[in-house]
Amino acid sequence: MLSGAVLMPQYTKPYLPVRDQIALLRSRGMSIPDEAKASEYLSRLGYYRLSAYWYPFRVTSGGVVTDNFKAGTSFKWALDLYSFDKKLRLQLLDVLERIEIFVRTAVALQLGQFDSHAHRNPKLLDSKFTRLDPRTKLVAHTEWLATLDNKARFSKEEFAEHFRSKYSTSHMPIWIAVELLDFGPLSMLLSGMKWVDVDAIARSCGAVNREVLASWIRSLSVVRNVCAHHSRLWNKPLVDQPRLPPPGSVQLLNHVSSSPFGAKRLYAACAVARYLLLKVNPRTEWSTRLKDHLATFPTNQYISPKTMGFPEGWESLPLWA
């Protein structure tokens, strides 16, 4: 063993069958009146996944979250919160799909006017994207192209199979290649474009400038990944926070920076998505659907929509009209 090495604790918790999981939860103060229903959900959803939804109901003592539950905690509370979060993820996936398609199209139109394979041409992209990173010894553009080409080789999409069969020695033009890009790789390409080109896209959707738009798309791509992987969303801090426009430049978003959580919580991503939708899909009724869903937030004394960063009276703000 190396001198000074830190010994990491080993995981020693034993396997517990569902009936013992229920007994453990009860011993910690959780009310489970319908054992059969609890057994069904624990068997179908899993203890570990549901534990993220009863976490807010655990007692904190001396700044440490204990295993015991707060007074009155019910298994149903965790189920209700899980159901709310699942539907919230579907709400976000719907709106993020529309934004993703817009960005794909905008990137294809902006780059395609210069060269059908502009995404492969370092001269048509930002130098930070195409030069060697002295820290990682990698070229981000080269890595990105490798991912794209791998998708092009193995995609089962009909358009990809057709292109391979008809043009086996050619790379896809940008307007086809973008259809292979998920939100993550798409946001990486957007960030790797020349500033003047990103600015053009930013102006088309009211995002003020390239830095703001690039940060919005990166942030929304992370939210999209959370949704796509069925992870907890409702009160999770934003790992990649959207950059807020300069004060006064986008009136509809001024309130976000002054809210208690600023851009740190889900509301900021929802606000940015709503603002983009107003530009790229103005007839959308997503605002109404989100309001209706937030109205179903499970009510008890320990949790609140404020944890998601939604400010008081957000439904009446001009952004959501």
C-alpha cells in the first residue's frame, strides 16, 4: 500500500428481499398501510429508484440527513412524487424535441450555405474546436467526427441505411448528418462553429448572442439526458446552468435572475425553453400544459414547487401568458 493512501469504505449493505425492504422502511418511521401495493411498486420500480423520492422526507439532525423519516411520512408520498416527476420529464422531452429539431435545421442551413460538408472542414469552424488541446492532447473536432462517423456507419435509421447503400464512399452532407445528432453532440457542434454563424442562429431565435445561445443549448441537452435516462428531475440542481441574458436585454427573462435560485434550478431551464418556443414554435400550448401539470404537484408540509426554482406567481408572468 502506498504511504499516505486513503482507505475508502467498502459497501457492506446486504441484499434485502422486498418484504424486508418494507419492514426496514416501517422501522424508520414510514407509514405503509397497503403492504401489497408497496410490494408491487418496490418490485416494479426498485427500492433505489424510489429512495430518491422519499429523500426529502428524511430527518436532518445536526446537518446530517439520517435514515429516519419525518413525522407523518407515507409511502404514498414518494409514489405521488415519482408519478409527478415522470410526467414532468415527458413534458420536458416534448418541448426539448421541438427545440432540438429547430437547432438541427438552423445549423444545417447556416453551415450548408458555405459547403455541403462544412462540419468536416476545420477552416469553416472555430479554431478552438479544431486545434489540439494542450491539456488533453486531443482535438475536439476529431473526436466529434469520430462519434458522428460511428453513428453514420451503424445507424438503423432508414435514411442512414439508404445513404450507405447508395453513396458508400461518401460522407453525409450537413443537412443529412445533423439528423444523426442527439442534443449533446448537436450542442457541441454549435459551440464549435464560428462565432459569426452562431450569432446568426442566436438572432433568429431571440437569444441575444452566441454565448447565451450556446449555454442554453448545453443546459437543455443535460436536462434532456436526465429525462431520457428516466432520472429524478424535479428538484435536481442544473449541472450546466443556462447563461442569463444581460439585464434588460430580454424582458421576458428578467425575473429569472432575481428569483431565489436564479439559474440553478429547473425553472431556469423551463423559462429558457419557453422563451425559445415563443420564437420557433409560437403556436405551442406547452405553457398551458406545464401550468396544468404543476397544479398537480403533491401537497404536504415537506415539499414545494419552490424547490424547483418556480417563483411565486410564475403562472401569471408575461413569459407564460
